[in-house]
Amino acid sequence: MTDSTRHLLDVDQLADDEIEALINRACALAAGVGPKRLHASVANLFFEPSTRTRVSFELAAARVGMQPINIEMAQASTTKGESLEDTAATLAAMGIDCLVLRHAEVGIHSKLAAALPAGVHLVNAGEGGRAHPSQALLDAATLKSRGIEPAGKKFAIIGDVRHSRVAASGLRLWPRLGVEEIRLAGPASLLPPGSPSPGVVYCASLQEAVDEADVIMMLRIQRERMDRSGWPDSAAYHADWGLRPEHLESAAPDCVVMHPGPINRGVEIAAGVADGKRSLILEQVRMGVYMRMAIFEWLFGET
Ligand code: CP
């Protein structure tokens, strides 16, 4: 293997046809098309908590014939001073073919990818507030699986956009899929600094963002990425920025509500919305397994 080894570091490295192929493949797998058999091994290295991403990568690996290894990072030799590069080289020496890495440090994935032995693949499963490519891709596949084409639609992304790696990868993906307008809304301290890019508008209220929106994406407050002094009061936050059933009355008639999870009921989203007929939240979780199967197939040159 040469340095052409594929890694998934973010959506912006993917060509348009690769994005389309990954989305279509995830939908095909969800519809019952049989997966490829990869006969490889993958180690999950999660330095931050996870339920959805970690379990779905593990399930996806098993379903494409890979052997998944979960490493408890609190018990791993990185706690004894071993560098991530040395941990990766150690796993590669044992024959591990792929690493799935979640880490708080921005830039660590590209640094590790450059240091990996040829033939060892790296998947970004969450990188600080910068990137979460598999989540953005599974969100796109979720919409497609429901017959919703992003092109020409109005998206509202509401909540702690500033610290959200899901929003960051989404803001790189949605314009490429033809989304007409992306509205961002949330407390000023939780919106990205600087001017919005073309096609992105800031809204002064949740209701303004939701009006006539086709896709509403709610985000939790990423408390782990801010000082405790910056934590909003949950009840006050819900009053201003929590999505409640009445907000949806002015959205597009077929609007859908998404949330990457974990959700905080009664904070950024009311239970009546999370469990309501517009919610795709559990469908996102379901599609996450299929998208991660498609990602493994793509890594090993099968998509
Ligand atoms: N959406 C997401 O990344 O969820 P987890 O933190 O549970 O993996």
C-alpha cells in the first residue's frame, strides 16, 4: 500500500461524486442491499464520551465483516505518557487496519493521518468543535432515505452553533448539496464569530429561523467546550431557544426536525417535538450504522 491510503478527515476532502456515492450506498444498505465483506480490523479510540458514534462504528464494522476492537482510553497506555502516534504504530504492528478516533484537539486527526504507516486508515469520529464528517454524511443520508432532497430547501440550525462540530461539518456539506439558505440562530455568545458565508443568514429568534424552514436541526449546548461561567441557565435557555411544538406551526408543511444527539429534553428541544411526528432523531441514529458501513467500504476502495 502507498500513501494513497484513504482516510476520512472531513467532508471537504471528498469530491462531489464521493459524497453522492456514500449517501446512495448508505441508503442502499438501509434498504437491504448486502454489504461488502472487508476482512479487516478496526480500533475505536474515543478520548471523549460517545454512545451513537462509537456503537454505530462498532456495529457497522461487524456488519461489513471487520473485527472491531474497542479500547478503553481511560485504561490505555496513553495515560502512561505514550503518544497517540506511538499508540497508533503499536496497533498497526498488531495488524489493525483502521483507527476510528474521537478527540477534543483540533488538528490531531490530520497530524496522526500523516504519521500513520501506509495501509492504516483513519476515520474522524469527532474533532473538537471543528469536524464530525460521518454525522454530516449520515444526516444527508437520513434526509435522502425519507425522499428529502436538500437542493432548494431552507435549513435552520439552532442552538450552540459555535461549539458544534456537527454544524461545522454540515456548513461545509449542505451548500454542496444545493441547500438554498442556511439559517443560524442561537444566543449571540453561541453563534460563530465573524460574518456569515454566502447562503448563510443569522436570525434574531428561533421563530424567525423556523418560519417556512424545511429542515430544522437542533443542537445541544456543548458545555464541555465552554467555561462554566458561560453555561446558560437551562430553563431560561429553553424559553428562548428550545424548540416547542407551537414553533412548528409556521414551518414548511412537511418540515422535519433533526438532532445529532445526545438530546437534552426541556433544554434545546421539548419532548413533544423530539417524540413528535416531525422528528427524524432516531432515524438519524439508525442511518448512522449504514453510513458508517458505507464509509468503511469507501475506505477500503469498495464504494
Ligand atoms: N451525535 C454524536 O456524535 O453522538 P455521540 O456523542 O453519542 O457519539
